[in-house]
Amino acid sequence: MVLFLFRNSLLCKSRNFELTIEDTIITLVKDQKFHTFAFNGQVPGPLIHVKYGDDVTVKVANLITHSNKETGKFCKP
């Protein structure tokens, strides 16, 4: 069992991601516009692939220019 745990820890990696959040307007169908937030310029945001045990760091740049109670808060640790 100890060998199995040690072997899995060797497979774990440090994974770093950077995300920017900004306001955007997308067209859903025909002329229907929708205000939303883009992550790295994408709606929906990018898929982040990690494995169990990985050390994950996500650096977030919140470029939203208005205050809105529904946007959530990103605080420095």
C-alpha cells in the first residue's frame, strides 16, 4: 500500500492557470443579445483539466468595471 501511495504522488503535478473575467455581450439567436461575463474571452469559460492530488493555482484578473452583487468576489489570499 505504501508503494502505491508513493507512486501516485510522483504522478501529481503543479498546475497553474490564469483567468481574466470581463463583461461581454453575446448573440444567442438572431437579434437576441445577452449580457454575460467572459472568461479568457470565452463563453462558456475554458475547461480546466487537473487530476486528483495535483497542486492547483488559479490567478484571476477581474476586469469587470461595475459593481454588481451577483458577480461574486475574488479576494487575495
